[in-house]
Amino acid sequence: MDSSTQLVILAGLVIGLIYGAVGLLSGFCLMSSMRGWLAEGDGRLVRTFAMAIAVAVAASQFLAGSGMVDLGKSIYLQQSFSVPVLFLGGLLFGYGMVLSNGCGSRALVLLGRGNLRSFVVVIVLAIAAQMTLKGLIAPARIALVQASQTTVNANSLPSLLAMLGPGDAVSRALGAAVIAVALILFAFAHPAFRRSPGQIAAGIGVGLLVASGWFVTGYLGADDFNPVPVTSLTFVAPIADSLQYVMLSTGLTLNFGIATVAGVLAGSLVTALATGRFHFEGYSSPWHMLRSAGGAALMGTGGVMAFGCSIGQGLTGVSTLALGSFVAVAGILLGTTAGLHGALRVQPLAVA
């Protein structure tokens, strides 16, 4: 393993440590944000998520515009992609997230705090993701993608704007500014959010972590002889890779994603122990476990189909301003909304 790869892995661990600590202290989670907003009338957490997206977009597009990182090398900015599969994957992930009471990254954070339910979620999500990536479900996924994918001339908001006349630099700046400013205005329009410095700091911090991931893999890891994949915070495939690495480490190599997963667990654990938040939790009933595991399976399958999770697409993908990411996020939001509100609402567990 060369020095640049070692640096990328170390940086991934540090980014994960910070994310784990921030996630535990702030409750950062899209599902919790949507639940607070739709069901409980508390819009602070959804504003935190909006702030994170705004910062991630602004900082990531600055890195790309300055030539430091080529976001075009990421999985999000492909010329060919399947809108139906991205959207369906987002739907499955969003609904599964409600069934499991949190996404993959949230499960890692809660596992570090001693939540044993999250252990089941992480394991089942990893198995379902590997099945969809390379296992029994993979042929069906590939067939669906091949039957429905399209090749586009513009695969991102900046490239779409550039077709209307402005140059690439202006289009990039304009696209990033519109998204970032709109989200910041949405966040600070909420009085309770304005009075929550911890939530403001969490949103800014997580957004900067996304940009840091791009910088680490796209700039520090840009070795001409042994380049690392250009990526940032995402959790479905990395959780699957982490389980495989734990089982077969002698035949595999560490990467940024595995290091990030380990960092999130460690960061949450250390923070929980230091702040007195660590305590064991389990399932209340067999039905509770079955529902949670089913949600995790949907997240693993849907996250692979959608090229990412609520973090991998909701933050990292959107930070590239890829059109496919907006499609996936629309599916995630719709699936989450369906699980929280309406005819398909996931009913609260009965209290014995």
C-alpha cells in the first residue's frame, strides 16, 4: 500500500470519527428530520440537513471549479443512467429507513452508543447490499438498468445550464448558488433553528465533511500510478464492504469507505462513553426485530439501486449537482414520506 493510499485511509478514519461524534451529539438523520417535520411539527432537524446540503454543494463545487477535484470521476456524474431504477431504489431505501427507524449511517452511530437493534440493521443491510451488488439480486438489477438506462448530453445542473448559453464556470457557480442560497434561506427561516447553535454547527460540519471526502480522494489520492476512487461520505456499499473485509481481510484491501465506517463506529462509541450516553438497547418484540430487519433489507437493496443512501445521494450525490442524484433523492423523500404519513404509514409499535 503506497503512501497516498495510506493517507486517504487515515483521512477516511478521521472523517468518520468526526461524523460519528457529530451524529451522536446532534441526532443528524434524514428520517428523524422528516419525522420531526411531518409528524411532530419540529422542523429543526430538517433545517440541519438542509444546511448540510447547502454547505456540501457550495464547498464541493468550489473544489471542482478550482480544478482541485474532478467530480466527473465519481459514480454520480455518469452520462448513462436509469431514471426508473434510481427512483425505485430511492423509494425502497426511504421506506426501509422508516421501518428500521433510521438509515445506515444512523445505525452505525446508534450501534456505537450501544443500540443492539442497530447491529441487526447493519448486518442485514450489508448482506442485502452485497446480494444486490454482486449476488443473487445483481442479475435482476443489471437487467433493469440495461433495459431502462438512457444516455444524456447534460448529466448535471451546471451542464444543463451551460447548454442554455453561460460558460462552464458561470453555470457551475450559478447552479451551486441557487441550490445553496435556497436551502440556507429555508433553514434560517425557522426561528427555532436560528436559536439552535448546535444544530447550525452540525449542519455546517457535516457539509464540510462531504467536501473533505472529495478533497481527500480526489486531490490527495490523485496518484497517477495508483489513483483511488473519487468518492466521499456514503454508507450502503461501504457497510457491505466492511462486513466482507471483517470476514475476508487477507484477500481484500482497506479503502476510504471501510475506514469511514470504522471511524463512525469509533467516534460514536468514544463520544457516548465520554458524555454518559452509552447504554444497551434491544428489541421490544420479535415483530419489532422482523420489521427492523425487513427495513434494513430494503435499504441495502434500494441503496445499491439508487447509487447511495440518504447521505450518499442526499448529501454527497447532490453536492455534485448530478441530475441522477436529484432523481434518487426524490425517491428517498417520497418513500420516507409514505412511511411516515398516509395510507402506507408504518404504524408505531404497540407498547406492552
